[in-house]
Amino acid sequence: MSREISPDLAVRDLTADEIEQLTLADGPNGVLQDHHLEMLERWLDSSFRFPGTQMRFGLDGVVGLVPVVGDIATTGMSAIFVADAYKIGARKHIIAKMIANVGVDFAVGLIPVVGDLFDFAFKSNTKNLLLLKEERRLLAEALRENIETAG
């Protein structure tokens, strides 16, 4: 798989030892570190559990109960995943898919009652984190290929 990578990912003066130590997790830096993105996703989509069930929900569902303001606030937090994808140079169709996830969550969340129930079920941040992780993995592979062909 050959993939062009952005200039900020160009390999400059890496030693052979540094190249050997690269892992698939190595790649472009985003807005937040991976563990911060995972923590944000957990807080927004799955930090709480309905008692007696396996159903999980997060602050997106809770804050979304506040009409309009809650949906705007959680949409702003969800935009961090999209900003991260943009910063690392994710493919345009991945960014579009992430924006669509956030947009659907926001638009349906505005509908009284139905939107509130939807906020508890539709995990846009979980979906976007999975897309982002896969994109980072692909970019890291492209970086490794670039290093190997340059070396």
C-alpha cells in the first residue's frame, strides 16, 4: 500500500535504531494524545451505566437533556475528534464521515424527547474514535513505508 504523506511527516535524520523502534502507533500527532481522546470518548459516550442493564451512556446524553445549549456544548466537544483527523492529514472521506456522525448527533439531538433518546443510543464519538484510530494506523504504516524506502 503506497500512500502519499504530508510534508510534516517527512523523515529527517532518523538513526537506524530510531527506525527500528517505530511501531504502528507512531505517526502524525493530532490535537490530543490517544489516551486523552479515549478518555474524552468514554466520558461523552459510555462513562455511566443504566442500573441493572448493560446499556452505557455518557455526558453527551446527559448534557443533551438541556435544550439546544446542551447539544451545542457536546457538539463542540465532539468536534475535537474531527479536528484531530484534520490535523493528522486524514483522508477527506473519513473527515466527511466524522462530520456526518457529529452532524446527525447534533441535528437529531435538537428534537425534543426523540433527540434525547437518540443521544443515549447513537455513539458518534465512539464511531469517530474508531475511524480516527484506523486512519492513524494507516498513516503510521505509510510513514513506515516511507522510512523503509528512504533508507
